[in-house]
Amino acid sequence: MNDLKRFVSEFDSRNKGIPPHFENDGDNTLRLDCPMCGFESVHHSGIAVIVDSVNIVRGSVVAIPMFCEDGCSFVLCHGFHKGGIYTWCIPVPKCLQWGFKPTA
């Protein structure tokens, strides 16, 4: 969990961030697709953490580790700054995929 907090707090979305990809799933809902490959089956893969004061926003960030069934891992972030909620994704390199995939 501390590794995830450190990873998110040191990340600079202006250089490496990717926007989330939402697909209209009908009934006034949006489905989150993988922002890296577009695959529609994504899963939570751990405990969401709250990170205070990151490089991107001055407020707190809720960071949710995710993975898609095609092998991508990313962190879905919701950050607060001056009354706004901003959403972005952080791709997770293979070498840092600490506990991102469910165990059998």
C-alpha cells in the first residue's frame, strides 16, 4: 500500500498520464474500459488508498489499482483541487505490478 501511495504521489500526469476511457453502457451509466488497450473487462485489484498532496493536484487523491483481462495494469485516480474533481489514469510498468493481479 505504501508503494502505491509513493508511486501516485511522485507521478506527473502532464508527462505520462492517460485519460480514462468510458463507454456509454446505457441506463445512464458509463463503463470504464482499459485506458491503455480499450479492453472492456477491467477489475479492481487491491485496496484503494487516499494520497495527500500529490504533484498533480493540491488536494487528496483516491487511487484505485486496476487491471484489464488483456494484461494491462493501471491506477485510476480521482483528485480534488479547488472545488473540482479530476480523473486520470497512471499506467503501471510491468516491473512495478506489485499485487495488481488477483491470486488463483
